[in-house]
Amino acid sequence: MRMLVLNTVAFTVCFAVWMLYGVLITFLVDQQYLHIDKAQMGWLIGIPVLTGSVMRLPLGMLTDRYGGKPVYIGVMLFAALGLLVTSRVSTYEGFLLGGLLFGMSGASFAVGIAYTSVFFPRERQGTALGVFGVGNAGAAVTTLFAPALLKRFTNGGAEIEGWRTLPLVYAVALLAMCAVFFLFAVNKKPPHAGSSSFLEMLRPLRDIRVWRFGLYYFIVFGAFVALSQWLVPYYLNVYGMSLAMAGYLASVFSLPSGVIRALGGWMSDKFGARTTMYWVLTTCIVCFVLLIVPRMEIRSPGQGIMADRAGTVREVTSDAIVVENERIPLKKEVPLDPQMLEEGVFVLPVVRSWQEPAVKVGQRVQKREILARGITHIYFQANVWVFTVLVFIAGIAMGIGKAAVYKHIPEYFPSDVGTVGGLVGVLGGLGGFLCPILFGYMLRGAGLWTSCWMFLAAITIVALVWMHIVVLHMTKGQTSPK
């Protein structure tokens, strides 16, 4: 139990460090310290995730061979050095370098998964790994507290160079965690440690199942990492929030998602990992599809009025049209309440329709000629609270899914948890790296902030269909689909 607590706390600190750029870069762009476009911002947010992703496989293999304690300490020391470099840079290229270095903190996940699993029997590994995964809540630690720290260190933006203190604070936290780990952690290697060459350790990667697990993790972890950072500028730009409020609302997504992972481990132990994944992917698809609809106004032709018979127009007002002696009433426009628009209280789309005259006094009209044009106006506000609830539900599902994915690994690959877990972590982490970049390019190309939800919905549908096809084949082969 002591090692589970140590591993979880260390992972929480590392994950908080890993998510640093989501708040820091957004702040520096908002304060016009960094002059970059949305695509470049996506690159900066994603670059630490790249290092943490690609290093998961080699570090998972090293953990299988040498045990978790020395590898974990090495990861935290290297990331602390990267933060020191970050505190000294000023250019776009410098921030890229700093992110590449401290991004090593994200590789701690592969180390912690392999290191934690050796302390628990197989029937308890799902729950144990779920508890360890609570460290994902480190993302919420950053989104909650980093904006307030930046505001304090920069005196509300008046002394912008004060931002450099924030990476140093994170570096001190990592070094303190290193000291605690060095004093209290117990190293333990898997029973097979050292019995296989590194080439032999890579053999499980030929199994297509590993890559399927990686796709699941790309969604439930990679997208989680990306959204933990992307939601901060999303709230800023779409809803006009302050950086602090954007951080608080983003934490509604990241904090429960991290904490709920322990429940995901228990559910995977009790109901089976694949059953759990069915619910996770289906829930995510529903939420992503609902989030696609942007804030919008649509003005479209509506139901007009045509003349019943030929005649001369005698009178035209905003209320009615008189043809000969027949008065034809018009539907008037009912304006939206400006105060309600400002307060953002609309939840469902507001549909209005009215009619405007298409004829003039004295004009001769024929039967079935248009007298008034119909206009339909649809206004959808993309209410921020409905948006936040949907994001919260998606975050809960993703948190459960993260544990369910890693429940598969010790079941199918009990002797290669570090290697297989490392590759699955690489693929998931690459999602965290690629998604912000893709989000940035899609935003720049389509001009829609909701384009990110279109991408996530599409890839989640692919994963669910693939999983269902596999289950059908397994069922026909009379193999348990657990």
C-alpha cells in the first residue's frame, strides 16, 4: 500500500508538470508576450506530450528490467532540469526545446504502471492500477492553481517576466518528490527481469491486439490530455472567460476524470474490461456529437404569403397587406431579449419566424404571386453550463476507460506489462501530442472551435466498431469476450 501511495503521488506531480503549457502558453499569448497563431499554440501545447509519449516504451522496458525506483527518480530529475531550461527561454523555439525536455515527466506513467503491478496479484491489479491512475488529477492541479500563481507572480500581468517563477516552482516540487522517493520507495523487479533481451521484450508488439488497445488509449487518455490543455483557450475564446475562470471550468473536466479512474479499475475487475469499454466509448460518442453544434445564428427563408386572387395592393404596413378590400395580416418579428443574450441563459435553440412585405402600394398582383416573404431565424447559444456538463460526463467516461484499457494488459500479457503498457502509453500519449496540433489546424482551416469534437467523435466511432467486430469474431469462436 505504501508503494501504491508513493507511485500515485509521484505520478500526480509528474502529470501536473506535463500539463504546464496548457495554462502557461495560453497566458503568455493572452498577454501578448508570445505572438503565435492557433496552430503554433497547438504545437507548443503538444510538444511536452511528444516526449512523454515516445519515451514510455523504452522506460517501460527499463522498468521491467531494473525496477521502478531508479527509473522513476531519473525521470523526475530530467524533467526538473527541463523546467529550469524553460524558465530561461523567451522565443517560440526556446519554448519548444523546454517542452521537449520537461515533457519527460509524462513518461512516468509507463514506469508507474509496471512498477505498481509487481506489488499486487493479478485479481487486484485492475483496482490498483485504477488507484495509481488517479494521478491524472495532476492535470486539474495545474488548471486550478497555475492561473492564480501566474497572476500573483506577474502582478496581474503588469510584471510579465514574473511568469518564469512558475516553472521553478514545479521544478522544486519534482525535486522534493525525488527526495521522498529515494528515502521511502522500495525497488522491486518482475520475476522475469533480466531473463529476456530487449529484442525479445519487443515481441508482443507484433500482436494486433496491442495496437487496438493503443487506439482505445489514444481516445481515453490522449484526447483527455489534449482537452485538459485545449479547454483553457477554448473557454477563453468561445465564451470570453478570464484565464482563472477558464482554468476552473477546465478542471471540471480533468479533476473528476483523474479521480474516477479508481472506480474504472474496480468496474473492470468486476464486469470485465471490454464490457466497461463498451459503455465508455458509447458515452463518449454521444457527448462528442452533442458538443459538435457550435454557437450559431441561421437566417433562412420561411413560410411566406401568396395572393389568393389577382388585385391591386391598396396598403402595406409591418402588420398587414391590403389587396383590394382584403386585409392580410403579417406575422411580426419578436426580437430576442438583449439581457438574456448577455447573460447566456438560453439552453435550447431559439426559433423565430416572421414575414416581411414583398410588394408596394399600387402594385398589381396576380393569383399565387408572393405578397410577403417568410423569414426563419434560429439562434443557438451553445450554453456554457450545458457545454460544461457534457464535457464533465465525457471526462468521467474517459477516466473509467483509462483504467479499463490497462486492465487488459496484465490479463493478456502478464510477463510484458512494462513493454506492452509502454507501447499503449506511447500511442495514447501521441494522441495528447497530435490532438492539440490537429485541433489548431482544423480551427484555422474551418474557423470552428467545435471542429475538435467532430474529429473525436469520428475516431471514437471507429474504435467502437473495431471492438464490436472483434467481439463478434471471438463469440463465434466460442472465446470469452471479457
